[in-house]
Amino acid sequence: MADDSTIEAQSGKILTRDDVAEKLHLTADTAGQLIARTGKGIYLCRRTCIFERDLDSFLSSLRGGSGEEK
């Protein structure tokens, strides 16, 4: 099996609720609510997860699509 056939290579890194909490400095419960709000959350092995690209896309849309402050 080639390295590019793994799930991570095909779809990006999968973040757990705890990973999101650490990345965004949130509590685990708040991170879980954020994942649910994206509508892109997945449930793997009894854990709430999200693809990093989906989280980044959602956060970008909250910022208005650009990182610039007005």
C-alpha cells in the first residue's frame, strides 16, 4: 500500500476535541461545541473529531475570509 493511500494523506490531519481545545486555547467542552457548530464533525472511536482543513475553513469564514483586522 502506498503512503499516499492513508486517510491523513487523502484528507488531511484529523483533530480530536482535545486537539482543537489545545490549538485554540478552549475548554474541551467548548471545543466540542465548536466542532458541532461547523457541521463537519465526525465521530471516530467514541470521540468527536474534525479534519483540520474543515476547522481552518470554518474559522476563516468567521473572520470574514481574511486574516486582516478592520
